[in-house]
Amino acid sequence: MATPEYVFFDGKIVPYHEAKVGVLTHGLNYGTGIFGGIRGYWNDTEKQMFVFRPLDHYKRFLDSSKILRMELPYTKESLTEATLELIRKQNFRENVYIRPLAFYGDEIIGVRLHNLTPRMAISAVPFGKYIEQEEGAHVTISSWWRVEDNMIPARGKIVGAYVNSALSKTDAQLSGFDEAIVLSQNGHVSEGSAENIFMVKNGVVVTPPVTENILEGIVRRTFIQLLQDELGVEVQERSIDRTELFLADELFFGGTGVQLVSITKIDHRNIADGKMGPLTMKLRDVFFDVVFGRSAKYRNWCMPVYKK
């Protein structure tokens, strides 16, 4: 993946090579940073880029900053405008992934969260699939537990916490799987390494509640609303046992990076007939109509980049 030409860094857009930090930077040494993930979708018919739910993403981003006692001089509105300006500066005409990042920039030794100075960056790059096998991912139950709220809160996108995700994802991929599913310490299903998970059983969609140490995903919230309001499907937020997954009618991941990926096999066990299920297909069609700005009802979720 090529590096971007420009980034938003400490309040202004600068060439990427000018956005530098030192090797003693606190956020690099101790994981004291937060990040986000936002997608922009290029609608070729309208010749318009739509950024999906940026205000919701930046609200969660700023909520994450509070967990780390980080006081940022931005609002969700100002960060959204900076993002739109950054995309316009690079004149993207394809789908992009947007990465806001805030971190403690002090070049010091010492673990703490107080009396430190945060720095802010936003980058955007062309981006396609996160998992190659979107219609039939083969996943494994990871031996690594999900971090607990009283250890490193999973509801915040905290830089250091994603070592937990990296451990589970690498072990899965080096063992021949596409992705991992991680469990909470009480043995319940939490999420993928960087995705929320949904199970279909007897016409009902079930997804783990926020108390199972999941990221409170924007796409998760979107899926729940679309399933209920557009597809007329009941959605339950409850704990899921490991073996329930093996007996599911359908399984799928959801998230900004992953978008929607069908899980058709877990630990060499087929889910149902081992193919992408009908409800998953319907939700995927509805979701992509929404994010590309083709659904008038949900157009308010899609922030246009280029002025007409």
C-alpha cells in the first residue's frame, strides 16, 4: 500500500513526509494513543465521495480520548471537516480508508497518562478488501482471550490494546485461517480480532452485548438498524456460547474495515451448508446501497466530500 501524499497533522494539512515523530514518543513506547477507522465510498454515478457516518465515528474517537485522559482541541464537527478537506486535497476518486490517530507525543521515559501533550493526525488511503474471502471466510476460535474492561477497555480504540488483536490474527493466519474469533474470559464469544460478529439462528440475529468486551462498532449499530427496519428481522444482544457458533444457520462479521464478511467454516466445521447465507446476502445488498449513497432514507449517514 502506497503512503498518502498529504496528512492532517497537528491542526493543518502537510506533506506526509513532514509528519514525523521521534523514537522516544510516549505513544510509540507505551501504546498511549487512540485511533479510528472510517470509510469513504466513491459513487461513480454521481461522481461523489461519501464518507460514512463520520460524526458518529469522531464521537467515539473523542470518547476514547477521555479514557486516556486526553484533552484534544477538536470537536467531532471540526475533525469531520478536516477529513473532508484532506480527501479533497488528494482528489480521491476511489474508495478510501481514513485513519484518525491521537497519541501522547512527549519524548520522555515514564508510564503515565497525566501531564502529557497529545498530538493528532488523520490519513486517508485507497482501500479495498480487509479479508479476501468475503463470501466464505474460514475462521478459528483463538486461544487468546479478549482484553477485559478493567484491564484495557475494549470499547475504546486504544493503540496498545490492539496487540491482543495482533496476537490472535497472526496465529490464525499462520495456521491457514482467514480470521480469528476471540472469547471473553468467561468463555463467551466476544468478537473477531477487529470485527463485530453476528449469528443467525431460527430467523433471529444474535450479537454479543457491549458487556462482552466488544468495540461498540458504528457498523454494528448500522447492521442492527438495517436488519430491524429494512429486513424485518429480530435482533438480540445477548451472550453467545462457543458451541452455538457451530450450530448457527449463518454467521458474519461486520465492521468498518471488514465491511461485511460471511463466515462459512469454523475450525474445519461447515456453518450450515458451508455457503454464504440468504440473510447475509440481503443485508450486504442493503448495506452497500446505504454506504454508496444510493438509499435516500439513509442519505444523512453519508457525508459528501466534493462540493457541487
